[in-house]
Amino acid sequence: MGPLLIAVFWIAVAIFGVALLASCIQVVPQAKAYVVERLGAYQATWDVGLHFKLPLLERVAKRVSLKEQVVDFMPQPVITKDNVTMQIDTIVYFQITDPKLYTYGVEAPMPAIENLTATTLRNIIGDLELDQTLTSRDHINTRMRLILDEATDPWGIKVNRVELKNILPPREIQDAMEKQMKAERERRQAILQAEGEKQSQILVAEGEKQAAILRADATKITKIREAEGEAEAIMTVQTALADSIKLLNEASPNESIIRLKALEAFQKAADGRATKIIIPSEIQGLAGLATSLLESVRDPADRA
């Protein structure tokens, strides 16, 4: 074997050694865990960081994610206590807490959790009637979480939450429920409409009441002002009459003036609509007095 072949051989050996050494160096990323076996038996669980495994003797049996995982299972047929078959699908939130138990505790973890979920769901729903199933979603979720968490604990799995995604009753029951909900919506709409009409009528009545009060107040104020005006007019007339009487008294009128005033008052009375007038005897003598007065003030030329 020539020197060239020897050199190629050692280069190949060196490359193989480097590759083998590189394969033995493992870096575990964040939120991961590696389960390592030595000669087929469990050796260790590697956490985050740099690790070295023995070549040809050790191997990474399983790479496990420590993050919370979500699995959505297909709808499962379940029968309620009152013999109603429904389709229910569930969502399970879980997290691997022990990579060793998860690797060696169960052969197929996901199918195992799915079958366990379906069995638990049937057992819980079997004790409930249809109405309870539709209204007890939180109660069912809590019971399933407790049962699944206890059952999966030997597998290194912690169930954090279980949710019933959809609950689908038979078609005829869905139709009946839709009719019931429609009737309930119509009833609520009718109630709201009646309440609206009631409020409208109340507002109209309140408006009419306020308008009537305002009209009554306006009429009252008008009558009060008219009465005040009439009273003021009467007071003015009476004041003027009192003043005239006072002036007349201060002037010390004689009997002829008084009779003349009486004649003027009688003249005003005669201008009215009365059909009969009774003339006092005192006024009958006033005619002569009036004639005498006219004669005394008449121009002498006119008298000739």
C-alpha cells in the first residue's frame, strides 16, 4: 500500500472520528428534555445545556417538549341519562412533568389520553339529563380535569384544563331548541315593544298634564291681571269722584248749583235704556231754575 493510500485512510479515519465525536455532543434547547438510554436501559434525563454521550453505548431515546400542549379530539357519541345521544368533542390542555414516566409509562400517550377522555366523558354524561348537560358545562369540565389528571399522573402528564368544545344534540332536538329560542326572542321583543309604548304613553300624558297646568296658570294669571286692571280702574274712578266731591265741598256750592248737578245726573240717567223714569219733585222745579239761568246769561240783543 502506497503512501497516498495510507494518507487517504488516515484522513478518512480522522473524518469519521470527528463526525463520531460531533454526534456525541448534544445541546438540549429551552423547554426540552432528552431521555438517554445506555445499552437499552434508562440512563438519565438531560435538561437544558451541553451534554456528551458515550459513542455506540448511549443514545437519545426520546426528545420531550415541556411546553403546555393542546390536543383537540374528534366528537364522541355519548348518551345522557334520559337516553339522548349527543356528539361532544373535547379539548385537553396538558403538560409533561416527568419525561421518564412519559417515555416508559405508556406506549402511545395521545391515543391513551383520547380513549381515557372519551370513557370519562361517557361516564359523566351518563349521570346527567339533556338539560343538565347543556347547562352544566363548567361542572363537566372540572370533573373531567380532575379524573384525567389523576389517571395520567403515572404517565408523567399533568392535565391543566379540559373544555367541551361543542355539544350537538340530535337534529330534532336542535330544531325544537331553535323554535324555543325563537319564541323566547319574540316574547322579549314583544315585552320591549310594550314597554316602549307604555313609556311613550306616559311621556305623552306627562306632556299633556304639563300643558294643562301651564294653560291653567296662564288663565289664572290673565284673570288676576284683568281683575287687578278693573280694580285699578275702579279705584281711579272712585279717586277722581272723591277728588271732585272734595273740590266741590271746598267751593261751598249754593243750593242752585247742587240742583243743577242733580239735573245733569238726571240727564245722564235719561240717556240710558230705561223705559220709565220717575222724576223727583225737587228736579221738577229745576226747569224753571234752568230757564232763569239761561235768561240771565243771554245777550240783551238776543232777548229783544
